[in-house]
Amino acid sequence: MPADPANPQINTRVYDFCVKAFRTTRKLLKLNIKLHQDGSGENDTVHQGNIFLFNHFARFETFIPQYLIAEATGAYCRSVAAADFFAGDERFSQFLYSIGVVPNDLPNLFPFLARELLHDRKLIVFPEGGMVKDKRVMDHRGEYSVFSRTANERRKHHRGSAVIALALDAFKTALLHDYAAGRYDRVERWAEQLNFNDVEHLMVQAVKPTIIVPSHITFYPIRVSDNILHQAARLFNRGINKRFAEELIVEGNLLFKDTDMDIRFSTPIVAGDYWRWWEKRLLPNVVHRFESLDELFALKPKPGHWGGRIHAIGMKAKSSKLRDAYMHSMYEAVTINLSHIASLIVLRLFQGGLRSIDCGRFHKMLYLSIKLLQQSSYDLHRSLRNPEEYGAIINRGSSRLEQFLKTAKNMKLLHVEQGEYILDAKLIHDFEIDKVRTENLISVYANEISPLSKVTRIIENAIARTDKVKARALADYRFNDQLLAYSWDYNRFQRERYQEINEQQTQNADANWYFLKSKRKSASAVMLIHGFMSSPAELRSLGERLHADGHHVLGVRLKGHGTSPWDLRIRSWHDWAASVERGYEIVKAYSQSVHIVGFSTGGLLALNHAANHPNRRIKSVISVSAPVHFRNRNMIFVPLLHHANRLVSWVTEEGLVPFRPNEPENPEVNYQHIPIRALYQLQQLINNLTENSVTIAADVHLFQGNRDPVVDPASVKTLEKLIQSETKRVTMLESDTHGVVYRNVDDVQQKICASLL
């Protein structure tokens, strides 16, 4: 027990050691903790907040917030735990006291915590009281409540935090009133009673508002497969109870199996805003009736204490209102992920009488829900902001969707038969609180977002709209994905380690995709593919001429381009081909007649795409200055240098020579540094295209500059021999530059436009 049980002190040496230990342990665990602010500015919320409220889903999360707050602010935190934790080993209870934890049955708990707040401690509270394993916090009437294990029934959330905040704010109001009125004797009495060295320090605290920060911890994904913790417990104690086994299975996976733990602060709540102006005028008179904080927080006043009775009645109503506000705000701060959306869709379909659904239709519902949610102000998991992750859902599924489906199948909640998801009646079974996480995660996920009524309506709207969405509307969503992908890729490579190379880049033209839509109903579509180390801006002027001629025009951005040379360094030629594929999926929704125009590496990709899509929709392929042979004979050493880089990558991630300086013809659209790995990928693309003859059903037109300083003009002859096509033409351009389209050398843009008429 602490030296003074009524006033336990934090052992700062132990606390600091635990913060350092947590920092080390965090690196060892596969728990990816991300602390989000509310948008008011970096660390503003965590610095200004006094009382931090968190939801409670896993046992270990009880110990994490205070260390994150300590790392961010240097402040020591108080937290409240169940008295059971202090009932066993005295050494463990002493440890809890030393790191700021106090039992919920501590005598005069509220005034003790109020004093700590006045002395710049921060307070962490879990107002749900216990772990909400089913994440069910809303009843059928839309009111908040949680299951109480001790009472074995549902109850309202605790309002202790609201009581502390309101009473503390009332006390501050009275102090400020007394100080302004010159009643320094009262202020000095309070300063002495609250262990302040002088009045000034107390008044500094009185001026500060009492701020509550509702926060939400979201785990993703939640897994229920066996893990090392459960196996060890089962080995050493074969008689472990079901409750403990369930916690080891779920929470062991959260710790050891690559889980995201998003801690999101909601908009702070100022307790003083809940007092009306006339109530603030009366607060000093009420507070003056109390001789200590203990009396101020006594919501059951002594007989005959009329001021205390009035205070208790008002505090109960006011604190209930504040409690409802911060619980609403806390649940609104959930980080929405794919499993939330998929779970709600499955339950709504089952509740609507559907027992099976075509897999493709379900994927379309899920994708449409994501796109509609992106337009809302709700917080989405980063995987729902990155098109590279969620974009695959519409066609072939994604790894996160596969993980969700695998869990649902293992729980026998659904299974696949002949291209359909079959929904099982187990989806709506009731389970005991200690079984639901291992028996019905779909219910757990759906319950977590059920308080977000706007979110559930958006998802329900997506379900209803899925069969009505036209091909062009879906294509527009896919185009929007590419715009988002550019921002995602660009921001990914803005960290300090990339800046030395980034700062030397000179490209300043708009590097994002563009889509110029024709007003003609029967317009053909043209897909433009830029060259190596460039961006869509390289072919923009050609695109505008084609659009003026009446075509739909889509400018594709190849992955790794227009962002950072570091981005290009991690991409393969298959990534570039996938970008072309995404562009084709967009333009084919707008026209039955598609033309593909590619410059340099884009020309190779255009030919590659047409060869892999032998259909009548692709009418022609135009390849300009496509490289097969290079003027620079040093290209033959690229594979050697690439493999040397790979060989030493275990020593240094960058390799021996990660980049080669470049002097581009058009520095406003090209990188100044060439990744060696990207050159190797270009060579792999050439090898893939030229190892056998290439059959293309569409018309093929090859353009090549006769004195190209980069691409050996012999390349066009090699391609002409390789390509098998009914209509095949070659046009040699009078040019001593490589970037003929960008500079419109020999009027090549007009020649391209004329070939599409």
C-alpha cells in the first residue's frame, strides 16, 4: 500500500522507466499504434486536454494511452482501474499506484482526482467501466448503454468524468470571482489546502478551462486464430476457463499478428460550456457553502445542507447531459475499416431476407460504400484512402477482404458456392459476452459502427444503389481512385530520408491523371501513355488536340512517375502495365471504340496491352519512339549494376548506386535522377515484349525519329518485324530529339490526330 492510502503518489522514476520500456516493447510487438489528432494542430489536443476518455475492448489497452500521452507531452497521467486489480499481490498493487493508477473505490476518489488535475496531471478514464467485447453500445431505441458483468444487465455509462469536470469548473469559476473581487483570504485558504506554494500558481490553473477529450481506440483486423499466448496457457494449465481462453485468442492476436491500433481524439469538450450564463453567476455562491473539495464532490449531502442538495440535483442533471455528449463524441471517433463496412452489408442483406448473393455484386456494394464514405467527414482507415489497397475489390478482391472472408468462413457465418456468398443463420444468433468475439466477429464489427447513424445510412444507400449504378458512373469512381492514388503516392515519399533526391527534381507540370470528356454521344476514346520518368503532362497538349477533334481523352499516370524517383525505384514494369489496365477499364465504359497512344516506354506498354486484349473494341495502337535498342551502349551494364545493388541491400537498403543523374530534354516533366532498378525493369519490359512475335488485332502505327539521341531508330524496324497485324504502318520523323510529341516535332501531333479520323 502507498504511504498515504488516501493520497497515493506517482513514482516518477518507475513511471519514466515504464515509458521507456513501453517504447522498446512497442517496437517488438506487431501492434501498429497510430495517434490521431482532431485536426486543430499537431499535439494541440493532447497538450490542452485534461480528462481523456477511451472505449474499452481489450485488456492491455488500459495501459497504453497514458504512455502515449506521456511521450507526447511529458505529463504524468492518472487512471482509474477496478478495485479487483489491487486486491491480490501487494507488490502489484504498489506498482499500479507508482505508475498513477488508483482503484475505483479509493476514498474521496473524485476530489483526489480533481486535485491532481489542478496540479497538471492528466486523467485517463474508461467510462464504459469494463471491456465491451461485443462492441454493442446502442440499443434498439438508439440510446447508449453497455453490459455490466457484475449486475448481469445493461446499464448507462458512468458519468464520473462529467461530475469531476463540472465540479472542477465550478470551483475555478468561484476562485476567479473571489480573486477579481479582492477576496484574497479565500483564495489563499484554497491554495494552502490544495498544496500550492503560492496563490499565483493556483490562479494560473483556475484560468485554464477544464477540457474533456473523448477518444476511440479501434483495432483492425481482429483475428480469432490460435496464437502463442493461448498455446502456452493451454500447455501449462489445461483447465483454463472459457473467458480467459477467449481473451488470449483475441488479444494475443492483436499483439502478435500485425494489427493496427488507431487512437483517434475527437473534438475536445469544454466543461464550462455546459453552465448557462446565469448559472455561472450563481456558482460562486454555491461553492462558498463548501469548506473542502470533498464536500463539493459529495453528491449525497449531509441533512440540512440545502446548498449541497441544490448542488447535487443540478449536478446530476448536468453531468448526465455532459456524459451523453462525450459518449456520442467518443463513439463517433471510430476509425472505419473494410471489415466494418462488409459486416454491416452482410447483416443488412440477411435481415432483408437474402440468404445468398453473387460475389461480384457483393464486391460492388462494398466498393460503392467505400467511395460514398470517402465523400463524408468520417475517419476512414488508411487502407480505405489508398486506392492501391481497396481498388482491387471491384475486380478480384483484396488481401483485406480475403482476410475478412476467411475469418467469416472459419466462424461458419458464410461460405462460397458457385460464385455466391451463402449467408448462415448463425449471423443473428445471440452469444454470451465472452463468446461473441470468437463466434461472430461480423456482429462485433457491425456493432462498432452502429452508433454512426449517417455511416449506416450511407452503406444502406450503397446497397440500394448497387444494381442501378451505370458503367460510366463506376468508371468515374475508378478515375477518382487514380487522382487519390497520386496524392497517396506523393505523400508517401515526402519523409526526410527522401528529401535529398526530391529537392533536386525540377518537374513542375501537373503530374496527375486527366480525363477530357467529349460531348458527342458516339465519340471514340483515346488513352494516352507517357514515357519513362515522365508524367501525363508530357502528352497533355496532344490530348487537348484530340479532345478538340471530338474524342474522349484519358491521360494515364504510370505508377512511380510524377511523384519521386524513390517511388519509381520500388515499381516494376508490371505496376506500369497495371496502370494501363486501370486506364483501359475507365475509357471502355465511355466508348466502344478505343485508341491507345503511347510515347517511348508508353509505346511499349500500349503494344503490350493491345496484345493482351485481342478484342474489337481496341481500334488502333500508336507507338511513338518505343525503345528496343538504345544509343547508350552502357545500358548493357544495367542488369549487372542492378544485381550488385540487390547483393548489398542487406547492408544498405539503397544499394551501391541507387540512382544515376539524368539530364532530361524536358526538365519540367522529367525526373533528374534515374533509379537503376527502374532501368532494369524497363529492360525486363523490352525482353518480355520482344522474346516472341506479338499479335495485335488492332491497327498498328509506329512513329520514330530518324536521329533520336536516346532510342536507336533500328528499334522501329525490330518492332515492325515482331508485330503481327492486318494493318501496320511505320512513319519516320525528321527529328534529332527524343521527346517528339511533347515538342510536336515534324508536326507529329497532327499526324497522330489524322491517323485516328
